[in-house]
Amino acid sequence: MMKDLLELTTHCIRCGFCLEACPTFVTTGNEMESPRGRIYLVRSALEGRVEWQEDVRPHLDHCLGCRACETACPSGVEYGTILELARDKVEQDKPQFTKLTLLNSTTKPSALRAQLALGNLLPGKRMPGFISKVLSGHSAEADLPTPQKADTLPPLNLANLTPIRGQVYLLEGCAMRVLYPRVHEATRRLLRRVGYEVLDVEQGCCGALHAHNGYVDNAKRLATELLLSMPKEIPVIVNSAGCGSTMKDYENLLPDTAGAPKMAKRTFDASEFLFNNGLQDVLQTANGIAVRATYHDACHLAHGQKITSQPRALLEAIPHLDLVPLPEADMCCGSAGIYNVLQPQMARSLVERKYANIASTLANVVATGNPGCHSWIAQASKEHGQSVLVLHTLELLEAAFIGLEHFGN
């Protein structure tokens, strides 16, 4: 059975440790824009003391779902689950069809490609104003994304590579396969460097974006389809933090599906798997990169999957690379899936804060492990004069072997 929402809300003891970890509370100072404030509203609605649509929905909509509060919470409150179940209640009561349409088009590769192609024919580089106003009530802040060019990396030299010792699946995903094919290629190359070949299968969306936005039934359907597409009991490698976090939680999302616990236990973030399988040692044979770099923690990697040390350890193993700490490294950049489309003003405030911290490090490169962060921070860098190159962590790791010149944005 799905977890009981009311029972989950009772775990919050209102201690306030979550407040300074919450980007929306830090920005607004509004108690209802904090995790404990939102939990109080959800509990009050369940008890019939406030209205879901008028009183609760606006504050749930403003939440990034970054789960930084879970890292700060001493009581183990499952805020991410509370948020998804509460959003599911408000969507079932009064669906936002424009948001669901956006999600469906984003998570279908063919629809996303057509959408981007159409966008390139329109004047300007952002979503048309009337569409943005329907979705958010405000003008768009996020540029239409530009897909990476595929097949831009040189052939992998198979000489002296670690012998193949196993197979893995790689989650191609939906938006990720359209927007970041080069990241997938870098992932495949790194896996081969530590002795793993990718078993290609036809697959689709993992359901993460639907789950995070409250469309739990849609997420279950997509998750079930993905489970069926990966029948072999081999590791599943994910290079998108939000997708990996949801797949590791399949046991809760799909409690009655036999494959859910198995998928949860064999899903690995790519940096996690590469760290566990010796990439640090392999990096010692690389030419390396003489560059100053910093690392931004993707929310669902740091707070959802609790993976923070492994990506840093791998980056630190790159010869000649100077990895410098990033202030507020684990504070959300404001992308948060489709948040920067639905809440453009808050998203803009947060990405400006993030970019100011990045600029303060004097780094030439910033690495991160999620496509939304990648795109949103890269846009900020472009707007600020392209002074910082934004790469996926795996791109920077592969650059240690073949050179940074292959990875211009």
C-alpha cells in the first residue's frame, strides 16, 4: 500500500532545522514557504481545517521539491513523499491540464524534438509569452533548450582498456536522450573504461517528472513500462539525478509490482557506480586537465540519493585539475524539473544566487549531475558572458582522457 499521508505529516516535530535549508524560505522569509509550514498546511487540509485549492496548492506549487529539508531534518521526515502525495491529491481534485500537457510533451522524445524544432522557427529564444502566462502567470525566464550535437567525441581507443567484466543498462530516459546525447556517450565510454559494456534495450521515461509533480498514476504506468524493458538482473546506470532518485524509490512508488524492489536495489547513479568500480585508479593513467573547477550538487543526488562524496572524489582524481569548493553547493539552482517554467520568478532569483557563488570561486568549469541544473546554470553563464563552462560531471571525467576541447557548450 502507498504510505498514509496524514501519518507521514505527524513525524514533523516543527523544530525548525529545515528552515535555513529551504531555498524558498531563505528567499521569502515566509513560514508557509518552508517545509514545516507546508506540512502543517497539508495536515490541516486532511483534517478539514483549510482548503486544498485555495490555501494549500499555492504553497505546494512554490516548492522546488529539492528535499534539502530531508538532509537537515533530525526526525527523518519523508518530505519528498509528503509533497508528491499532497500534490497528487490537489491534482486529482482539480487537474492542471496545461501542466500535464507540458509534462507529457517533455517526457516523450518525439514530442520534445518536434516542440524544440517548432520553437526554433518562432522569434525569440524563449517560450512565447502567452503560453508562459497560461502556465505561470508570468513571462518566461528559461530559454528553449538547445540539444547537444551527437557523435562529437573521437573513437574510443580500445587498446589497453580494462577487459570486459560485466554488462549494465544505461537509462536513456526521455528529455536526457534528446538534450544531452553527449553526456550519454561520455557515460558509455567511462563505463567501458572500468570494464562494463552497455546493453541496449528499447526503453522510455522512468516517471520521475510526473511523480515529482503529483501525477502518481502516470508515474506508476511509466515506471512499470520501464521495469518490463529491463528484465535482466544487471545494474541500471543513471546519469540524471532526479531519475535515479525516483527509480531508487520504486519500491514505495510501486509497492505491488514485483520488479520494483529489484530495480531499486540495482539502480546506481553513474558517479556512484564508477567510483565503486575503480575509476579513480583508471584516472591516474589519464593525461588530465589543467583547469580550475567547482562542483554543484544536484538536489536529487545530494538530498534524494545522499551522494555527495563520490563525484567529488572522482573529480579530485583527475590529474592537474584544481577542484575548489562552491559556497552553498547543495542549494537548489532553481531548475527543479519544470519548476523554472512554472515558477519563473523564484527560479530566476535562485539561479542568480547560484551563479554569483560559482563566479566567486573563479572556476573555469562547473560540473553537475543533472540535466536541469546543467541547462539552467549554462543559461546563466551565457547571460553573464560565458565566463564559466558548464558540464555534466561525466563529461569532465571523460575530458580527463580525451581533452576539454571536445566539450564546449
